Amino acid sequence: MVKLTKIYTRTGDDGTTGLVDGSRTPKDSDRIAAIGDVDELNSLMGVAAQHAVGTDLDRLRMIQNDLFDLGADLATPGEDFTPSEMVLRIVASQTARLEHEIDAMNEAMAPLSSFILPGGSPLACALHVARSVARRAERAMVHANRAAPLNPEAQRYINRLSDWLFVAARHANDQGATDILWKPGASR
């Protein structure tokens, strides 16, 4: 269990931050940029969760926990991506859960006949913003992976999460019935 008694440590005043293995890295490193994008995504998921109270999308809190796991995974350097009691790693069952939920939400929706514009209900709007940040986090992870290997399952998870957020936004728009459809060239 984590126990924090003091929030500031002053160890980052030199522009570095600590990783899980005790090493230090610049706060503007590719790895920390990816962790920051995942943190921003988690904050947006908190906003979406407030709009989801009392709906069947109240499972957003579980995804927030997954995103903390993802942050811990990204903050753990190395090439062994095996989880243990002391090492948090994203695992295939977390990605599979998202896929199962995507399939379940999609069952009740008609196929898309057009691209959709981000919008609709307050919950759908929050999910669309979270989706776009999930895509940014994914790009940051792909970039960071060039410098040092990241858990391949973590990359699959973030990719699947952006799909989940898209489908969940449609689900929040009355199963896609109130999606805002793109009308190509409508403002010409």
C-alpha cells in the first residue's frame, strides 16, 4: 500500500524525476512525456466518470485504475515485462476486457454510415476528449519506445482504449442515435 506523508521531496528541483527502479531521468524525456499524457488522460477519465454516475458506463473508474497501472508500467524501465508482486505491468487480460466491452457496446448500435463529429451528450463529449488524449498518449508511447523498450501489451492496451472510448462515446449518445454526423463539404 502506498503511504505518502510528504508531497514535496525537492529531489526533482534539478529537472529530473525518479523511476520505479530508483534511477533518475530528465522530466522532459520521452518516457516522462508518455507518462504525462497518460496522467492527463486519467484526469479526463475522472471528468467523464462524473458524467457517467448512474449509467452503465460507471466502469470508467476501473479504467482509471488501469491507467495508474499503465503509468507504473511506463515508469519501470527494463526489458522484462513480466508482472510480479512488486512490478506492475499491463497484461493481456486488461486489453481483452476492453475488447469484450467494445464488442458488447457495439452489439446494440447500428453500423456507422458516416464519420461522426465529437459531441453529443456531456458524457460523450468528455469521452471524445479523452479519446483524443489517448491517441496522443499512444503516439508518445510509440516515440518513447524508440529510445528504450516499453511493454508491448501496454501499447496494445492504449490503442484498444482509444477504440473503447470512441465506442463508449457513441454508446453515451443513445447507442449512436444522437451522434453528430459529419456532412462533407456542408459549409462550402
